[in-house]
Amino acid sequence: MEIMAETSIVFPILFLTLLLLLLLKYFKSTTSNSRPKTPPLPPGPTPWPVLGNIPHLGQKPHITLTEFAQFYGPLMSLKLGTQLLIVGSSPAAAAEILKTHDRVLSARHVPHALPVKTHELNPLSLAWAFECNDEWKHLRTVCRTELFSGKAVELQTRLREEKAVEMVQFLRGVEGEVVKIKGVVFASVFNTLSNVMMSRDFMGLREEESSTSGGGMEGLVRRIMEVASAPNLSDFYPVLGRLDLQGLRKRSEDLVARFFAMWETVIEERRRERAGSSASSHQDFLDSLLDVAFSNDQINQLFAELFAAGTDTSTTTVEWAMAELVKNPESMGKVRQELATEVDQSFPKESHLPQLPYLQACVREALRLHPPAPFLLPHRALASCEVMNYTIPEDAQVLVNVWALGRDPTFWEDPLLFKPERFLNSTLDYKGSDYGFLPFGAGRRICPGIPMAAKHVPLVLASLVHFFDWSLPGEIDPNGLDMNEKFAVTLQMEQPLLLIPKVRK
């Protein structure tokens, strides 16, 4: 009887407990279904403990991430230490990042090695400003109006042409010698910019060309770029930022200070001249900045960014274009024939450029295969957003793999071949509206210097091809030319291009 009594009590309790559990599960599922589900992070390689995906990247991350995209898809996520990285590797992903969600994803991820990481200096930066705020817009407007507008670029025409002539005359004087193409072009481009900005040369062509050891101004700019792009524990683990364990921040500050020292006396001289004169002689970009009361810190930061970006990207593009033309003699012959028809015996001028479509196509093809900045500059998410049915969390670093876009077989035919013909009679351009071809970016953060580069790069290339036959030292077969890349903020040739000029009769 006692057993029966206990059983009669236990079974109702078990039944009520089971019923309660079922009701709780039902209400939980109903509630969770009523709330919208947050899309997952983009797929990506499995991270290692603590290190995340840092060991996966290697020395050429643009290639590694392109290979990953073939397996994980056009939008990926990786963990670099404690930080989240999102990478877009297709035209569709690029359009989502740089157009559809441009406002939310237009913030800047600033490497810890850069001095502009501080809140005191960051508002002075054009390239690395944390956000596209009013200060940044004002700075960009000043640059666009005084440097990169159609009117400003036209006023600079004679100067660019004069510097191209000086480069040709220098090369005629070293006929038969081995020449480091990048050094000569860098010095010419640097002096062009320095005259636009401060009305003076800062470099000698012979000095920079002979600096094969990496010294000189080119070496300084390259080291700044290398420090900025070096793997940094402070970026992977921000809690370590103040310690600067690798000394990259200190090296960066020292290199940038050397850069500033080059023109600080010029700024002071110009201030004294203006103070002692009742009339303002408006002659160059420095005068424009002094007219709007820019401080020395503002001018230093802006000049450093304009010199570093303007010289390195243009020089690298010309070097890659020359390497491709030497390696592809048929294309070189077509450029020469075009120049012989349109330019004849005179020096190439910017007025000739619209009549040189094959030369322009060679520049575009070099930019496609060898974009100056393979990832552009890193973006950052201002807020969480949904891209291609995945979540990009707030503060995630966002990259667009421009190197992968230019080699996408679904967008380009024979993507690995140098074929300038693909750009003839084509509407594809590099001004940010064709998302399979973005060497200068798109959206709010698009490179503001495109109008100047679009004139300067083809003019320099035309001058090199028109007046000289070029050969490799040691009778190297052009097919054996080393086309390996060295990754940094800009994508350089691993081995500098060395050529021997012979004046063409």
C-alpha cells in the first residue's frame, strides 16, 4: 500500500515537470524565432590559439589572401591576434564595401607604428584621419582645389614637361651605363612635386640613380613604407601598444623627422618673406597653405603624406610598366610606333597624351597587374553592418584586395597576361566606378591625386620609350626578367629594374 501511495504521488510530479519543461522550450523557441537572427561572420581559415591567422599570411599576404578567397569566398574574416580582419576579394565585394556601405566603412584603421595614431596628430592627416569628419573634408578640399583640380593640374603642365626633359637629358649622358630605372624616375617625380609645392628641387638625378644600396630620399621613403606595413604586435594585441616592443613606432618617428627636416627651413624662410612684404606673392602650394593659416605641424604632416604617396606610387607604376614592356617587345614596338606617328622628333607633351591610346592602355595594364597599393589603405567599420549576408562588426579592420580584383578570371580574360589591347576601345577606367579595376580605390577615400598621376605617369613613360632603346645588363633574356614582388604599403619589384639606355636615332 505504501508503494502504491508513493507511486501515485511521483507520477503526477514527473508529468507536471515534463509538461513545464516542454512549455519552457516552446516559449523559448517562439521568442527566439520572433527576434531577427544576426548574420554570421564571413567564413575564413581556422585561427590558431592566441596567434589567430597571423602564421597563415606569410611575406606576400596579397597572394595568400587571394588563394584563400578561392576556397572561402569573396568576403572572408581572419583573426590577427585579438583583432578581426575582413577582406573583400571580388568586384561585388568591393562594390559593397566602397559604395553600398561606404559611409559606415569609410573610417580608417591606423597602424600603431605611425605617429598619426595619436589624437593630437590624427586631425592633421589627409590619408590616415580616423573618420571623414569636417576637418578631413576641409583638408581634402584645400588639396583638391590647389593641387588636383583641372585648373591646378593644367597650370602644372609646363613644370612636368620640363622635368621629363631633364630626365631624358640625364639619361643621354649615361648612355651605355647600367641605370636603376626607379631611382631616376623617383628623383624626377620628387623634384616635380617639390617644385609644385615649394618651387625648388630637392634631389639630383645622378645622386638618386646611383643609390642602389637603398640610401637617398628614395631609400628614406621606402623605409617609411616598410615600417608602416611591417607585422606589428601592437596592431595584433592593442593592449601592448604603449610598449612598442619591436621599436617600430620609434623608428617611424625618427624617419618622419628626417623627412620633415628637408623642408622645415623652407617653410620658415617663406614665413619671414611674407611677414616682410605687404603683398602676398601666390606662387605654389606652400603659399596656398600659408594663406589659409596652416601651422607648421599641419604643413609638415601634409607634405610628408603627399611626397610619400605621390612619389612612390607613380615611380612604382612606371617601373612595372617598363619591366612589362621590356619583357613584351611586341607591346614595346607598338608604343614606339604610336609615339613616332604622334610625337615625331619632338619631346612628348601632355597635349599628345589623348592621341596615345596604346601608351595609356599600357599604363592601365600595368596598374591592373601591379596595383601600387595591393590592399589600398585599411578601412575600419564605424558601426556593425551587413555585407553580402554576413556581419562586419564595429571596429573591424576592412581590406579590399585590389591585387585579386585585377586578376579575377571571372572579370578578366587571360588575367595573368600583359595585354594592353584589353583597354583599347574600353570604357574601363581607374576613377573608382569600375569595381573590377580599382588601383586608386573608390568612394570617400579614393586617392585625390588621380588627376595629377593620370598626366604624369604616361608622360614619364612616353619620354623613356620614345628616346631610348633599352636592354638588360649581362645580355639577360627578357623572358628571364625577375618579376617577383615585394610587399609593403606599395607593391614594388623585389629586384630593382636595371636597364641600359641607348639613344635612338
